[in-house]
Amino acid sequence: MEQEIKEFKVFNKNIEQVSIYYGFFLIIWGVIVSFISGSLSFTSYIPSYIGLIILVFSFLSIKFFRKKKFFMHLVASFGLITFLGGLDFVRLILKGSFFENFWADISKLMMLITGSIFVYLCFLSFRFARNIRKN
């Protein structure tokens, strides 16, 4: 008998687990980049702040299963904010001033790339969940 797939998986992890890993990644990234660059600026920790929010809401979606949909929509929203923050890198390319501030620009590029992948995974997960409910 074939086992029915009831939840979206990425590398054998559900989207809540992926979100927790992504939150930790953003937190660690912001701290390491701020430390390496010697920056004391609030803005160098932006990935960490967003990562903390994603981590907390991801944890809450696991802890409070009945509110999972609500919390995961918040997680996806902050993933979108991550992507949108990274779009500033495109402005720097168009302006011709990218990598003048190497660590800030590499963080923007990281947010652009990982944010877009994360939002795409969230979209696939939501679409998967909707299809499961339909059937």
C-alpha cells in the first residue's frame, strides 16, 4: 500500500522546520557579518532581527497547531520582507555602486537570494496544503 503524502517536504523537512533553520541562519548571518565587519550599526543586524521573528513564529506554528496557518502566513510575510530588503542590491547594481560597502552589500545579496527561495518554498507549501484540503 502506497503511503499518502500529507505535508509538503523539502529535504525531508516540513516547511515549519525549514523556517526554523532559515530563522537560525539569518540570526547567525547577521551576528557574524556584524562581528567580521566591525559594524556597530543597527542595520547590520537586520537579518538577525528578521530571522528572530521567523524563528519565533515558526516555533509558535509548531507549538500551537490550530494557529499554524496564521503563524506560517506571518513567517512567509517576513520571508517576503527579507526578499524585498535584498532588492536594494538591484538598486546598487543599477547605480553602479555595488560592493562599495562589501559586507552590507553581500548581506543584501544574501537576503535577495535566500529570501526569494524561502518565499517560493512557502508558496509551494501553501499551494500543496490547499490542494490537500480540496481533495
